[in-house]
Amino acid sequence: MRKNLIQHFILALLVVISFTTYAQHSNDEHAKSEEKAWGDLSKGERKAEIKKVINHHLLDDHDFTITHGVSFPLPVILWDNGLQIFMSSKFNHGETLAESNGNFYKVHHSKIYKTDAEGTITMDDHHHPTNVKPLDLSITKNVFVIMLMALFMFFIFKGVAKAYKSGPMPKGAGRFLEPLVVFIRDEIAIPNIGKKHYKRYMNYLLTVFFFIWFLNLLGMTPFGIGVTNNFAVTTALALCTFFITQFTANKNYWSHIFWMPGVPKLMRIVLAPIELLGVFIKPFALTIRLYANMTAGHVVLMSILGLIFVANSWIAAGPFSVLTLLLSILELLVAALQAYIFTMLTALYFGSAVEEHH
Amino acid sequence: METLISNFSVGLFFWQAAIFIILIFLLRKFAWGPILTAVNEREESIEEALKSAEEARLKLAELKTDNQALLNETRAERDAMLKEARTMKDGILAEAKANASIEGDKIIASARESIQQEKMAAITDLKNQVAVLSIEIAEKILKDELSSAEKQKALIDNVVKDIVLN
């Protein structure tokens, strides 16, 4: 049953891809004209071009681009005096205006702005558009990947759980995943939270670990679907940790923030705002750490790959490719490490929230 | 920082939070719950099995020492029994020997006695026969001596001659 679903899903994906490759033809010609220009570009212009590519890669997108020219549209959902729903193919990769119920929208740096019928975008002094940004709840590339990941995790772990019905030993994917589950329980949850309280946090810790790890690994694929290098995603994850910590905290936790026991009264008054600030800094640090690490990894990898094109020489291709390969291996380690650190620190915060008075 | 905030996608944040929270609850019900329960149960059963194996091992060791003690005891008992049997045998043998010699002596003595008796009877018998024979001889001699008047007269004369009145 589970296998069938996955097979159907992959089949559906392939169909979507093959239908959308029609776009490739026109884009190829476009690419050719670009290639001609590439040789004529100065080094500085090439660097600028690569920087643009990297920046675009790091941003979310309204189309799902698998490789250059191969993409399929995703639904755009805007809240602008009512729901405005249309497919992102209306934008033609940001080249044309999209019209919906008499409103006009344009994509600028992967953001949707409301424009007039001519599509003029007015800029302020810092080159930021001053146009109105409608509330964008589109199923963007990252949202799409998050949905796929959620489905993937659900079916994988449901399958793992199901295998235990026929016997006490794990089967299939469970053989690989069970040790990780046990690792999170024995090495992360129990030492940081304690034997008494760890059980209620296991669901969150396991979900967050595998979610971040899988998404980090997915970011290493050549499709350029780095979800965890998105600030909004890491913020959402860290906020989950933050709210769970605050809502499950005991009296001891709050007394340590507002009325630190064991120090003079004056110090307690001084410490309270610092401790309170710490409560908010902790999730913020979680957000930035994951976001910055994953972004940095992608930027470094793509920059080194970009050097090949800056040098524009086949001699450069060899060494830089090897360097990229080595760094990719390092990034694979970082993918697991960042997931571990996020989970570890989350467990640490949970531990402080339920620590008993001693 | 400014670009970070200006690039912050509310939509992505919303979807991420929504999907993630739904995922947590779904996985809790369908995955983590059953997985953790299964792992816990297995660990407990392994622990129990190990514990019972250890207990069995201890019991076995105890049984072994018990067996050894029993064996030693039996061996000692056997040895004692053998020893007893040996002394008993010796005793019986000695007694039998003694009895046999006494009996033998007795038999010898009674045999000797009966021989003596037989001998005495034979002697007596012989004596009697000798006496009878002597009487018979004497009778024959007398008969012969006194067969005629002259002989009787001669005898009387002889006796009378001996009887000399002193």
C-alpha cells in the first residue's frame, strides 16, 4: 500500500516534469544568446552575474525549477482584498505581469508586488521597491518541498512503525532509522531533560531532528531546494521550540528568570531583565545558527563552482570541481551536525524548563 | 539584518509552521508513539531475558555445588560402606576360621574317642575270646587228662604227692 503510494507519487512527478519540458526549447535559445555574451563579459561582470545566480538560488521561488529551463508552475495565493489564486506560470518566470480580478502583480527578486497595468515598480533610494506587497501565502518552491518532505516523513516513519507489528525487530528503513531514534532518546533527550520528563518531548525532538536533517540533505541535491537556508523556515522551527519551552516550563524555571534564588536581592533585580532577554535570545540564536550555517555552506559551494566560470578555462574546472566535491562531503557532515545541534539545544532548553528544584 | 527582515517571507513562515505542527501530531500518532513503544518493549524484554538468564545461571551454579556436595557425600558414604563391608568380611572370615578349627578339633577329638572306645571294645572282645579259648583248651586238656581211670589215678596221685603234709 505504502509502496504503491510512493510509486504513484513519483510517477505523477515525472509526468509533471515531462509536460513542463516544453518550456525548455525556448529557454535553450535564450541560453545560447546568453552563452555568446558570457565570453565577452569582463571578469567583474561575470562575478556580478554569478553573485546574482547564487542570490537567486538562495531565495524562495514561485516556480519549481529542477534544472535550467526545466520547471513547473506552482499555485500563487495572495491576500489582496480577497483571495487571489492563480498559477505562477502567469508570471512567465518573472518576465510578464500577472492579472487576477483586475489587479496586476509582478515578481521582483522572488517577491510579488502589486503594480499598475504597465507593471511599473518604483524604487526608493536604497533600491527597494516601494510598491505594495500583498500578503503572499503562495505554495512556493520551498513550501512545496516542505509539503513533500512532510508526506515523505509521514509515510517513511509510518512504515517503520508498522514493521513492529510483525515482530520486535525493525525492518527495512527502520534498521537504519531506529538507531537514530534511540540515539536521540538516549544521547539527546534523556541526558538533557532527565528520565522523568523526557517522554513528552520525544515527539517534537524526533520530528525536528529528522525534518532538519532530511531538508539539509535535500539541499545538497543539485535541484537547489535549500529549505533550511531560509530565514522564515528556521524562525518557524525555533519559535516552536520557544513556545514549547515556555508553555511546559515549571515554577522553578520562572523563578530562575524573575527572582533568581541564592543571590542577593539587588542582584535579583539586575539579573531579571538579563535572564528575560536570554529567553528570547536562545531561540533567536537557534534560528540564526541553522540559517547561517546552511546558507554559508551553499554560498561557499556555489562560489567555488562559480570560480570555474570566472576563470572561464578548462584548467580551472578540474581542481575546483575536486574542491567542490570535498566541500560537499563536509557539507553532508554539516547537514547532520546542524540537525543534531538544533535538536540538542532544543532538548537543553526543555531540560531547563522542567528542571526540578535542588 | 535589514535584508534578512525584508526578505522574510510571511507565507513561507506560515506554511512551514502549519505543516510542521501538523507533521508533529501526525507522526506522534502514527510513528513515534508506536516506534518508541516497540523499542521500549523490546528493550524491557531483552533486559528481562538477560536477568532471567543470569538467575538461571546462578541457579545452575548453585545446583552444581549442590550436586558436588551430594556427590562427595555419596562418595564418602560409599567409602564407609566399603570399609564396613571389608571389616565385616574379615570378621566373618576370622570367625568362620575359628569356628572351623574348633569344629575340626571337636570332630578330631570325638573321632579319637570313638577310636579309643572301639579299641577298648575290641580289646575286651579279644580278652573274652581268649578266655573262652583258654577255657575250651583247658576243657579239652582236662577231658583228655581224665579220659581213663589210670590217668585220673595218676593225677590224683600226683596231686596227692604234691600235697605233702608238711
